[in-house]
Amino acid sequence: MSLTSLRPITRLDAHPLAAGHVALHRLHPAPSESETFGVALLRAGRISAPTLLSALKTPQIHLVDHLIASGVMDEGAAYTALAAHWAVGLADFTRHPADSALIARVDAAACLAGHWVPWRRIGASTVIVCAYPEDFAALRPMLTQQFGTVVLAIAPRRAITAQIMARAGAALARRAETLLPEGDSCRSFSPRRTYAPLCAVAAVILAGVLIAPMLAALALLGFALALSYGQTLLKLFALGASLRRAPAPPNPAQPNPAKAQPYVSPPALHSVPTDTDLPFISILVPLFCESRIVARLIRRLERLDYPSTALEVIFLTEDNDTATASALASITLPAWMRVLHVPTGTIRTKPRALNYGLDHCKGQIIGVYDAEDAPDLGQLRAVAQGFAAGGPRLACLQGRLDYYNPTHNWLSRCFTIEYAAWWRVILPGFARMGFAIPLGGTTLFFRSDILRALGGWDAHNVTEDADLGLRLARRGFQTQLFDSTTYEEANSRAIPWVKQRSRWIKGYIMTYASHMRRPAALLRDLGAWRFFGMQMMFAGTVIHALLAPIVALLWLATFGAGGFDGFAGAEILLQIASIGFAAEILTLAANYVGLRRAGHRISPLWLPTMMAYNLLASLAAYKAVCEVLTKPFYWDKTAHGLFDD
């Protein structure tokens, strides 16, 4: 039947099935046969042959979405034609909103994932509204068991989502807070439980100071030095590993038969992608108080070199953030971008918003960007290529982060130097050493099925990225760094910098405490080597930041400053000075290599000032410890768009 011989049915009451017909809906031939929706549109002169051929070459994308995203048809015209082709009703949610009682009987998250919603009762039938009528046949057995006789109607995906969110949004928001099982989350953390052990440690230290002050001071300083030098050795190994030639990526077509690989991810991700078979990517962008930067963000995302028909961007805004919502509403977004308002809950964190948005993603790959991000234009193609080249256990790709305001002031220079060393020297070295990679908060890309199977993000963890990286490693999945950079805004003011860094350190503490609740299980999951690396990266980093002032005092003692010249013998002080000097030289070398690899025009003369920068991190560490004991789930927001040119 051709499109021209059908008429859109805008009122379901006029549909023949509403009168009690036995048939559920009219099933047309499979999409590969001649009488498809696309062929009907072609015969009716609504689309061209090249458009249809392009759409048929991307079977992972629904034709109606392809037409809308490519601008061939607007949403209203596309769905009116789709309803006419299938000879079913086009649901009018304006006249008849979805029945809340019917939605309460189903899993709202499943409705979002499947793009359907129970709409209303008509006689003995329940009307199910789908965005993609070709999926209805697979849903019908489950729906019949749940509702009895069911009737198909269709509506745009956005309209269906709006109906679900209006009636089940609060429940989905609560679900986002507890999506990760409690045994894997830090939400059960109670500061009161830490008071007793902390008091015990403080009592031991105080007793040591009162009974044998010199011995206690030497023990504390010895611990600080041992940790400092251990971190230095780890940095040395990472530097050496990062200087080695990268190994060739494995051939996914020839897996190692000696290693069991029970998980099989979608086949579309295992072939080298071309423009006609690129995987669909969903990008989540959490926003809070970002009204000043959203316009620039949208322009940057519009420049990404990836087909809009295989891409969706979802901006996540908090319900009470009217400024950001107004800024987004004033911009005409392309069809592949949309805004999702996250209802207010018991907490307000980035991972909670990500969990909320996860149900709305339809991509095989799910990515995360931040508000101030400026990704490489070809980054998404690199992501598709990376997953195609990776094995079936590859769950996450992490891109590099860098700054686009590196020379604004001293703080931005130091921040840039630190990031250059971390992303281009230390982290690649850790990856080659086989350690679990603590993820960054942005330029992250996941296989959607693995991410959902892991329970998404920990909504209560303020460094949800680092926690997720550990959980991936514990489940036997792989994370790889890929060669693409996203540029961000370096925090260039001292107080906001301390707040941001204290949130990161607090998250490291919470992540460490969460995973170390069962150390034997963690050791079994990671193995001895990665377990050691986890201790050094999380506990070592935090303790090193806390004890950095003590190490600085030792330097003063070495040079006879600060009245410490009588604290230890000259020979001990000389040894401390020698080892400390070697550690600083190594740190300078790692920073220098990272800076050169990043290509920033920052003079190496700034490198020695990193010692003062590291002491600033100690201030953030003490603030983080105080917050762990008082408000562990508080998200100290970083303002963006201040120095963004």
C-alpha cells in the first residue's frame, strides 16, 4: 500500500481497533522488503533516492530519526507520515495525557529505554504508544500479559519521554540516587563511624608526643618520607613506561583462545566503522549554574565531525537551575540535541544527574562532557575507531584533558603543568604498568550495555569517575586511553581551586573507603599488583598531600632554617636532602616531558614553582578531610566560563 493511499489518524477514537477489532495493528513487511516506510515515502515524492539509500545503510538508526536528524523532514511531518503508513493512530497527548495509573503499573525506566508508554484505556483495550512501531511486535507478549488486549498508537520519542517524566519523573530521580547497589556505593558511609578510629589514632600520636616526643616526631617524619619517596619511585616507573613504544593494539578478529571472554558486546562495535555503519553515540552533558557558557558549548559540539543521524546530545539541568534552563531555551537546538530537567532529590551531584540521563540514552556508546569542554573535532570518530579495534572486554575509552587558558596567571600555569604530566606521562605509564586507571570526569566513553550492567555511577560519590574506573577493573573490563584531547578551563583563582581540589581529594577518600570495606575481595578482584597500585594512587595520594608540609619542614631542617638544625644529625639531614633533591629532579623531569608533549608555550622556569603549588594542594586535603567528617556527599561546585575566550 503506498503512502498516498493512507490518511493520518489523529484521533484514536476513530481508529477501527477502538471499536473492538481483534487484530492489534497492521503489520507491514520487514524493513528489508519493498513495501517499507522508506519506499512509501520515496514513491510519494517525500524523500529522494540518495536519502533513502543513506538511511538504509545505517540500519542501527530508525528511519524516522534519520530523516529528522538530517533535516529532510521535521518531527511532525515525519510522524504523521509514519502513522499513515502503519495505519495506526497518532497519539494526541495534548487532549489526552497519559494515564498515571497505567504508567505506575510498569517500569518507567524500561518505558524510556524502549520508547513506549501505556497511554489510556479504550473499552477493553489498553493503548500503547510507541515511537517506533516496528518494535511493537517484540513488546506485545509482555504487554498482553500485563494489560490484556493492547492497541498500538505512535508518537514522537520526545513526546513519549515528556509524558513519562511528567508522571514518573520523581520516582526516576529517586531511582537515580540508588541505581548502584548499596554494597558498591559509598552512600552507606557514616562519618560517625570514623570518630572512634580517628580518636584512637590521635590518642596514640598524642601519647607518643608526651612520652617520647623525639621518637614520635621521627616516626611520623619517617612515614612521611617513606610515602613521599614511594610516590617518587612510582612516578619514575610511570615515566619510564610512558617513554616506551606503545604496543600494537590486539586484533579483535583473532582473540586469544587461552583467555575466556564470556561477555560479547554488540557486533556493530567490532568492525572498522565507516560513515554508513558508525555506532550511535549518546552524549550526556550535566549542567548546573552554567548559563554563561552554554552557548559556546553548543557551538563547540555542533562542530564535531560525526553524522548527526548517529548522535544525540542530552543536556542535564537541575530543576531549580532556572538560569541555565532559560539560557538553553533561548537557543534553537538542532534536532539531535535536547534538554532534560532533573527533578530535585535528596542530593544534588553530577553522577545523580548522569544516572537520571542514562535511561534516556539510546546509543551503543555513551559519552560524558562537561560544560566548559572543547573537544577535538574528530574525537567521536576516534572513539568509534577505538571501540572497533578493541576486544570484547573493552568497556571504556578515556581521552586526554588539557587547558585552553594555560598562561592566564601562575595558578593556571601550574595547573596546566600538572595536567600535562598526569595525562601525557603518569597516567599512560600507569596504564602500561597494568594498573587500574582512575577515570577523569569528562571525555569518557562507555559501552552502554556494560555501563548499565554495572549500575551506572555512584550518585553519592563526588569523584564518581575514579570509582567507576575501579569498578570496571574489578569486574574484569578494560579501560584504554585514546589519542584525542578535550580542552577545558583551568581554575585560575586560589579559593575556587582549593574548593575543586578538596572535592577531588574527598572523592578519593570516599572511593578508597568504599572499596576497602572488603579488602580481601578487592585483592581477589584486582590481583596483588593492581591492588598495590590502587593503594598508592588513592591512599598514597591523599596521605602524601596531608603530609607534604611535614616534608617541607624537613627541607627547612636540612638547610638549617626554621630552628630545626638540632633536630637530627648532619649525616641524616644530608641523606634527606639528597633523596629529596633526586625526587624533585624526577618530578621536574616528568613535568617537563608532559609540558613538551602537550606543546604549551610555558617556560620551564615555571617548573620549580610547583613546590608551592603542591603545598596549596595540602590545604585542599585538610579541607577534604573536614568535609568527609561533616558533609561527605556535598558537591562543591566549580564556576566555569570566567576565562573562556
